[in-house]
Amino acid sequence: MTVLLPSGGLAGRFMYQLCRRTAPVVPLPLVRTLAGPPADAARLLWASGRRHAEVNFAHVLGTTPDDHRAISLARQAFRHFGLYVAELMHLQGWDTDDLLDRIDVEGVENFAAAEAHGRGVIFVSGHMGSTEVAAALAVLRGYQITAVTERIPVEWMMDWIVRTRRKMGITLISADGAGIGLIRRLRKGGMIAMVVDAGVDSVGSVPVDFFGRQTRFPEGPARLSRLTGAPLVFGLAVRLPGGRFRAHVCPPILPSRDSPAETETQRLTQQLASTFEHFVRRHPAQWYPYRPIWPPTPIS
């Protein structure tokens, strides 16, 4: 298991310190307003990400990528991603009261239901809404979170994210060779955080039905759950008007050892995919699908 540590680069350190010092004095509405133009520029400059978003939203809507509705959703998704970056910057200046004042929680009792099994918790989410707010909620419950992440090729940005998450109490690790380390964390009662919408090209995946079409979702959360007995808890936080958020914590999904490993892995992963689909249907513009989610040809 490779733990990602802050590098010695000056750019990431400067960005982190800048956010820490300015967040308490710069109002969140102003930060959110300023996030709009860079998000629009990113949509225009990042042609592949824009096209993937349009194709994926076309699947969701049952139309073509050139449909104005798919194009509009992609535009809104870029705007929401700009808000996500703004929140990542601003959250560093929030205290506990700030967070609790801005967030409504549905299903917080499901954390306790998962904890009662004494096997740790596998928290599963997607690239959607405000990941930082959802993570901060879990940290407030006293969890030591280990999150499996991908490396970002922009070094200073990766360094900034690592520093920010460490300050929140979240340890980022590379997915490569993480298995044994994750099992140990769960056996100590910790929380592992993973995502389901890693893209159809992700290594180690199983077929699922997502918006009426077969694709592949990562098998890691389900396999880890069956191996350790740790319940899966799907959760995320979405934006509400007025700079507020609503966090959703779903009931724990429990693994079974009574069925073959492959069958159980597919069942658990499908349940996660269906849960995620429910939230995408409710808040499609807050999904960030900037990679291929469905294969170009049907899965045989």
C-alpha cells in the first residue's frame, strides 16, 4: 500500500497556505461566483472531457450526444465541478459549526448501523456533488479515513489535494497493491473510501446494468466487503440553493458468504450501481462523467 505524502514542491504548499488563510475572510458566495468563468474555460479547452460528458449524459437521457439537453447537462456539470473546486479551497477555513450550519443529513443513523457490525466500514461514493463535505461529515464522527485515489498528472495540484485531505484527517493511498493495507485498516475499525464510477476502462471490474445498459464498475469495494465482512455504505453530498448541502447516507449493504465469490461480488456491485443511478437521476448536473462510462459496443 503506497501512502501519498506531500511533496517538497513550493506550488502545492503555497496553494494550500493561500486557501487556509483566505477562506475565513472571503465569503463562500463570492468564491462560488468566481468559479464560473474558469469552469466555462475548462469546458471549452478540455475537448475530450466535454465530449465524454455529452456522450454519457446522452445515455442518461436516452438521446444523442448532439442533443441540446445533453450539451446543456454537460455545461452544467462543468459549472458544478467549478463549485466543487471552490468548495475544496474554502472548506479549509471552516470549523465544525460552519459545517453543521451548512449541511442537512439524511440517514446519519446508517453510520451507527454499519459500525455495529464491528468490521469497519467501506464508504462508497461517486464523482458527484461535494466529496469534501461528505468526507468532512465522516471525519466529524471520528473516523480515520483511508481513501483510494488516482494520481493527478499535475504535480502541484496533486500535492495540494494530498495536503488538504491530510489536514482533514484523510489518508490518500494509491490503488496499486493496496489490498492488504486496506484489510488491516478495516480490521482496526477504520473506514475505507472508494468510488464506483471509475470508468469502463478501469482495471478489475464486473458487468452491471447502469441506466438500462450494461457497463463495468470496479469490483474492489464488493470484493473487499465479502473478504472482510465490512458493510458497504453508499453516501454523497449534493448542493442546495443558498450555499447549503444535503448529505445522503444510505443503509449498509451487507455481504454474504453463502454464495460464490463471483456471484456475490456482482450482486454487491450491481446494488451500488443501482444506488448511484438513483442519485444521478435526481441530480444529473452534479455528476462529473469526464471519462467513458459505457463501452462503445455492447458487452457480450
